Amino acid sequence: MKLQDKCVLLTGASGGIGYAIAKALDIEGCQLLLTGRNQEKLQGLLNTLSGNKHQILCADLTLTRDRQQLLTRAKQLDCEIIINGLGVNQLSLLTQATDSQIEEMMVINLQIPIQLCRGFIPLLNQKNDPTIVNIGSILGSIGYAGSTLYCSSKFGLRGFTESLRRELADTNIRVIYFAPRATNTELNNQKNQAMNQALGNQVDEPSVVANTLVHLLKQKRAVTYYLGWPEKLFVRLNSLFPRLVDKALLKQLPIIRRFTA
């Protein structure tokens, strides 16, 4: 599928991965509707993009009125690709989490993408090459100590995306679940980065994630895609032989506990 002149809605555009995706899609010639909660970052991103065809919308998507405003703007611009890139992360043991942190994780990482998909499906049904992309995580397939809340929300997003793909199988809407591994962004704070280094985890730059997603968008098929090796192997092993993964990750638990203390 050619991306040139396609109108793309990208949520979470003020974050590190979102910023890189916007830059990559701009190079492809897309028209972008970029939304996030940080007006200054959105404007700074807009200033780096080519031409004057892109638009930004500062919105809090936990609010019904802001989601409706986004839907209205997307209809006006005739968006046909929706990328749910909004997300939050937190490194902590479950016993350290507050009620508000649990709610925030589930609302932002899972509830908002569900609500946006529900709202945009009628619009996408009218398009020629409509696509929904839900950006998940490798940790949406591998339960990981110190990331119980994040894993729960991304497991849910993966299940939702799989169900939605099957629900829309008799339409022309393509549904993609895209799962990066650890990425060098603000979402992974200094503590996360230090832990990844101590564990020997590979970390991708946002540009790698963005370019891979652009490649997937050019393919005319629905897909679940895991980025990174050996993480892809661990996803497969976790589904077939979870006890093997249990034993492997048990060795990492002392390090994880040290960084969550």
C-alpha cells in the first residue's frame, strides 16, 4: 500500500516513539493529525515536519469531549489510518502501586484505544484502505516481574486487537498489533534504562521502531508483529513452554527487586 497522501491519525505523538513515527510518516508523504497532551511538544514536532498539511490537537483522551473532538477533526481530514500510540509505563512491584496508578495504566493503555476504535470504525468503513494499528509491547505476551500493571494492560490490548481483527474480518478494515521491545524513550525512565542494562536487555532507538512500523503499513495484510530477537523467540517459548520462561526469568528477579526497591 502506498502511504503518500494518506491521512493518518497518531495518538501519543508527543512521546518518543510517536515523535519518530510522525517523522517517518512525514517522509512517506502522509498527512498527519497528531494528538497528545503536551501542546509545546506537539508544536515543536510540527515545526520539524515538512509542508503545512499536518495538524495538531492537544487533547486529554481520558475525557469524552476530547475524544469526540478528535473524531470530528479526523472526519474533517478524512483520516483512514489510525495509530493508537498513547501509553504509560511504570516500574514497580504490585504491592507498591496505588489505586490511581492502577487506574491510569488501564485507562490510558487499554480503555482509550478500545474507545477510539469503537468511535472510528464507522468512519473507517467508508474508506478504501482503512487501517487500525494498536501499539502494544513484547510485555503484552510475556508476563514480567516489576511490570505487572503494564503487562496486564498490554496483554489486554493484544487480546482486544486479536478479537477486533476477527470481528472485522468480513470488512476491509485492516487491524495490526505492533509490539516493540524496550525502546530508548522517556517512557523508560533512568531506572528502567539502568535495569535493562543490568539485565542485558536489548534496547531499540525510536527510529528503528518507526521505520519497522512504516514497512508494515505498506503491506496489505493484517498482522501481529513482534520487534526484536531473542524477544520473538521468548514470546513463542512463553506460549508453548511457559515453565521454561519461568525458570529463565527467575534468575533475573533479584536484579528486578533491586531496581524496584
